[in-house]
Amino acid sequence: MKYIMKSLIIISYLVLLSPVIATAVISFDENTNNETITSFSSDKNLILEIPVWIKNSANISYLDFSIKYDESVIKPEKITKNIDEIECQILQNEIKTEFDFSKIPYEDFLIIKIAFRLTGYEKESSVLKFEINDIFNENEDEIPYILVNGIVTIENNGSQEEDSKRRMDSSLSDLINSNNPTEYAEKNNLEFEDGKVKVVVETNNSKEEKFVSVDELTNLTNNNTITKISPYREIPIKEIIIILLIIILLIILILKLRI
């Protein structure tokens, strides 16, 4: 019994005297507190600058990690390093980072900032997933760590003005902005009568031809159910006759050559 008590006392002393190794936390948020994921969001084509932080890094000697992402939704355009000694590589669906901690005097440290451009579709998301390749102390013992992943969501496809430009044919946009719509329509082969232009309005389920005024045309661009507005163009009879004559002449020429 005495030997057991002595052993327990010795073990207790060793535990109390041993240095406490804090668990390293790698995340996309400086103030992460036991979260399971960090969320980011913005509109399509905009850039999100996402930081990568490490906390409790005092015992780390070397760190090598990767961040996996979906390049069909987001694409890294620039990486800003906090110190020059950090090495970064942008690979397919992955950003690889490694560095030695000997030149880092901080326990909580901003490693890099990644500028992602949101290139996917509305409501699409990409997970930002950490993967540790190596993390150890000066004795090459592995350090305990926690990873807090992230997620980036595209809220909208862009501003209303950008959506309007995307939906409407450029010739119709120019018609709206022209000083003389009648003259512009005539020069650009648009069907224009009584201050109205004939257009083709398309949605996901329908396609309709109709005459609309310039004001009505502007209002159509604000209708989110419409996918495309293009001018109705009818080939003039004169041009059809010329094309037919050319075809007939070519047929006669081919027949003569055969004879």
C-alpha cells in the first residue's frame, strides 16, 4: 500500500511540474470559440478576403497544412502572407501552406489572407476545409490541434443593374439610350412602329413576341422571371429575293458545268 501511495505522489508531482501544452486552433476567425464552422457570404463576382488564424502556437516548431475548396464556386486570386518565410501554393481545389515557427514570436498569429472571387451561381456554397499534413514541436512530437473549417455562400448573382444588362440585348439598351429611337431602329433593322419596338421576351417556360414602348422595355428588365429580351428581326423581302436568285444562279452554273 505504501508503494502505491508513493507512486501516486510521484506521478502527481510529475503531472504538476510538466508543462501544459495548449491545443492549437487553426481557423478563419481570430475569435473562434468552439464553433464548428465559420460562415462567409457575398454576391457573385465580388471578392471576399478570408483570413487564416492560428491560436496557441507557442509549442509548434513546424506547420504544413492545406485548405480544400470548390473551384467551380470560388477561385483564389491573391494570397497575402504575414511574413515572407511562409510558403504558399495554389493548386487545383487546394491551397498548400507551410512554414517554420522559429521566426514567429506570437502565440496567436494571422498566417495569411486569401482573396477569393465568387464565380459560381446564386445560393451555391463551397466548404473551406483544413487538412493538416504536419504539425510538430522542436522534438518532432505531434502537437494537439483543433480545426475550424469555413463555408462560403454566394447570396445573389449580382446587382439588379448587372442582371438587367445580362438579360437585355445590347441593341435594345442602345435603343433606350438613343436620342432618336426611330432613326436608330431603322439603321439597326429593328421593327419599330408608333413609338414601340417589337421584341422577343423569354422566360424559363415561354417565348413571346410583342411590341413595347421604351418605358415598358425598361420595366421588363426589372422582372426577375424574364431570362432574355432580344429584338425581333425579320429578314426583308428584298433580301430574301436576292438570296433566292443567288441560289438559282448557283444551281444553273453547277448544271452547266456537269454538261
